[in-house]
Amino acid sequence: MFRHHRIRLAAGAALACCLALATGCAGSDPAATGADGRARVRISSPANVSNVPLHIAMENGYFAQEGLDIAADVDLGAGSTIESVIGGQVDMAWTNVVSALNAYGKGLRIRLVAVTDLGVDGAQQLLVPKDSPARELKDLVGKKVAVLSPNTICIVSIRAALKALGLPQDSIAFTPVAPPEHATVLSSGEVAGTCTSDPFRTLMIEELGARPVLDATAGELAGHLVGGYVVSDRFAAANPGVLAGFQRALVKAAKFANADPGAVRAALPKFTTIDAKITDRVAINKYVETDLAATKSEVQRMAELMRAYGLLDKPLDVSGFLLPGTS
């Protein structure tokens, strides 16, 4: 079932909060240690396909083998993840790579610990209502489209597709809406379309009869980086061993997930709102099995695409963004 309370993203206020926190916090943030001697890491992790390996690693004991106690908090809002990391409310957070790069480009002192997944065909789509007259992207010119946040791969993808059609990048307007509310704003007519990923993409297709008019993983964005885990630079500096163990466990879980898609589908109903009856229709991304250094070129490429499509004000060197010691 979809949640029906509205969660809006106040991007400007959130960024101001982040900047204040970034400049106001000093020192280091060592991970807490439990009675069993394991380092406890608090993680904000939305209920999406990208976070399945995290849960597999928890259930299969991969983190415990590294001496880690992971406390994963499902956060469907995703509007406060980065500022929560900077402010110390959580130690680590999953966020989409575009949002993380945008925040880093604005001076927030965060580090990317790991990239979780790469987009596959159909994993993220621009959907319209079943009775919409729109059949392709150009039919949405002058309309409003719901996106996860002011900085998300959907905006990059749609602007790239508009450019390919010879249309202005600003010919479609974007409005940030929390993932579980995309169905509400689409069915109410508040927006003409919604760009979203699973599990919400499949739910809207199954329950509302929504139709895709654009695959957000096509063209320049084929195989794009989806998301990853970030920490504050304070936490990174204080916990190199903890984060190295986290990376090893996550890579192990990613290999397990890629080798057994059935296990991924079985895990989805445990921490998302998707019903087990439709998990076979959910698009499963390709999970990243390599260390962070191996994805540096792709992170840099994403930063360049963001610059080209208006999500970064200036060129960005991502070297300092990657967790120290992994690049």
C-alpha cells in the first residue's frame, strides 16, 4: 500500500542546515562499541532495490564477520540523509550519487564509502497516468514532472533526452516529491508524470496502470551509477578500519546478490512496501562488486554529466570525494 501523508523536500533550507552543520562541527566521530566488542554503525537506508545487499550482508553475517554491528534505519523521506550524516544523527547514509556529488560540490565535507549499484534497462522510468495523452517525452513539454529531489539522476536523464530531441533543457519543470507520494501526485493530476525507480515504479504500473514514456537509464545514462553510502569526513578520519570492513562485507553481499537474483527478490518484501506477489516484475540493478577506486572514472563521468545538464555550477574533481585510502 502507498503511504498517503505528503513529505516535501525543502531543498534550500536543508542545504543551509547542512552548511551550518558542516562548519559548526569539529573533531572526530569514532564509532560506538557494543558490549560484544563490535563497532556499531547507524545507517539511514531507504527502502529501495539499491539497499538489498546491505540487508543481505546483515542477514548472512558478513558485517559481523568484520566486527561490525549495523543498525539500518529505513528512511523513505530521503530529504535529510546528508545533513543527518553531517550533524551526527546517523553515521552513514545511502543517497543517490547525483545528490551526493551536488552536496560535495557545494562544500559539504562528506566522503563516498561505496557505490551500491548500476542502473539497468527499465529500472528507472518516467511514468504517466494510463489515460494520459502523452506517448513520448516531447508530449510532456510545458508540463510538470515529479522527481525524488532537486538533484537526482532523473533530471540529468530527462534533460539529456530533451537535448537529443533538440528541445530546451528547461522545457519540462521538476517538482521534488518523496518516493511513496509519487503515486498520489500522479493519480491526482498534480503532475503530468513521475520519474521513479523500484519498488514504487512497479507498484504504480501494477496498481495505477501507469505507462513509461522514457527509460531514464538509456542513452548517455546507460549503466549509470545509482547510489552509494556517504559519511562525514570526521567519521571517515576516525574509523578507517570500520569503513574498510564495511566495504569488504558489502562487496561480498553484492557478489551474492548478483549471483542469486532470487535472493534479492525474496528480500524485497522484508523491508519495502512491495508485495511478494509482484517482486518478479521488479527491475534488479547490477550491484557493484569492485572497490571504490575502480569506480572513480564513473563517478567523475557523472560529475561531468551533472555539469553539462545544470546540476553543478562548476567542474568538480571527485578525488577528494572518494573515501581516503580507496583511490
